[in-house]
Amino acid sequence: MTRPPEAHPLAHVLALHSTGPTDPRFSTLLVGAVLTTGRRTVANVLRTLRHLAPGHPADDRRVLSRAPWSGVAVGCAPTRFLLDRVVPDGPVTLVGDDTVGGHPGRTVYGKGRHRDAVRSSHAYTAWRYGHTWVVLAVLVDRYRTPEVRTAEGARHRTPARLVCRLLRLVLLRFPDRAVVLAGDSGFGTHEVARFGHRHRGRPTLVSKLPPDADVFAPPPAYAGHGRPRVKGARVPKPRPAAATARRARRAVTWYGGAGRGGSRRRPGPGSGTRAGAGWSRSGGRASRTPPAPTGASTGSPPTSR
């Protein structure tokens, strides 16, 4: 199959991580996946290509079933390709998220019951059976339930730990780049905050902080006797800090601006920024675990213009 000239650079990058017989079949499946509508299974892709996919159909299925390549290398190859052409210099903005893929079949391996964020609300929780995929840019990792990880003899990892694992991979593979990671409240955890503090100077983590989070000032200098303090004086929580902050209004673009499918909104009054604070874990471990260093920005919900 003849590939378009625009796809040659990306195809060359992917060909470096596959064998000689696998590369042409992988390219064929890649072109077929672009042209196929509906579910992009191997059967549907071959049905779309018809005579353009020579050889026995089993050979094309073995491309994915055998997977004779390194998933990490194949995932990092297009990442470097995109960074060199889209963000050649400066910080790299990444978005971390987790999504549930519905696979309710009885024989689906590793499935679990997960909260569906699209259909759920604060008062109602909708469950969906299947797999949860943790995504960071083009790097993905599949979340496995504790029961599956125990059966596999491996340690259980939460979605927050998986995104830290993917972010660590980006930092190792691209040592000369600084990254900015934005995630929802599911990734605004102590683990992600401590990960950013351990690798401070390179990743900047942006997430939603709970409005009733326990925030403390940095601990004072060690006086030389007794146990060193792990946190300083308590500072106002995000909710009361937003209520008493200096009022400011600013018009921002909301979902694409005032055109089709978008609007312009004004953030509510009462926004402020606090840097150098520490977010403490509540519960029995609060006295033994140092606060995660954070910088907090508080504000009221936006109102329509």
C-alpha cells in the first residue's frame, strides 16, 4: 500500500521499533484504521481495505496479538515526534485523565466496576463495568482492580499512581524538557503533589484542591533539639480564603469563546493566590506525614455574562 507523503516521517519513526515483516502490515492497519468508520477492529479494518491488504488475514491479526515490540518505545516515539514539531522548545503542557471503557462481558479479563464520571452526579453514582484507562498525552496505561493485581502477584496502583508512573517516564525519556501537568480532582492527591515536589524544577502540577483541605505554612527552621517540626502554622482553608480574598473580575474565554458552542464568562468575585503552603493529610497519619508543598489559587465559580 502506498502511503501519503505527509505520513512518511511518522511512519519512519514507528518503523524503527518494529521488525521488517511487521512494518508493512502495521502501516496497512494504520491506514485502514483512519478510513474505517465504526468500531476499528482488525476485522473491520480488513473489510475496509479489501484487496489492498495482501496475505492471509491471520498475519494481520498477529501484528497486535504477538506485539513484537516494546510498548514503551512505541509510545515514546510519537511523543518525541510531536514535541519536535509542535513544541520544539519551552515547557510542555500535558493533560492527565482517566476514562472508563465499557466491556461488561462475562469473560472479559481484568474488568471491574468503575464510577462513570459522565453519568454520575454529586447525589447519584452510576457504575460501569469494564476497564479504566489512565491517559497522559499519547501514553496510556490500564488500571487494574486490586483483585486482578493480587491474582497477578503485583502491587495495586491507583490512577494517581499510574499517572505519576507515566509522568516519570516522560521525565526520563525527555530529560531536557520541563512539563506542566493538568488533571482533574482525581489527580489532586498527596501522592501526585509529593511526586512533583520530589522532582521540583521540572514538572508543574495543576489540579483541583478540596475546598476544606488542611493547609499549613512551611515548618520553621530546626532549633537543634527535639523532633523537627513537619508543618508550620495553620493557614485559612481554600473555602474561607476565597470568601475573604480581595475581589477581582476578569473576562475569560469559556469553551471556545462567544461563537458557536461557546460563551464568555466572568469568574466570580473573591480570588486569591497563596504560594509556599503545605497541604496536610488528615487522619491518623497527619502527625507523621509532612505536608505536601503546594501553591494554591482560590476563586469563586464563574458566572455567565
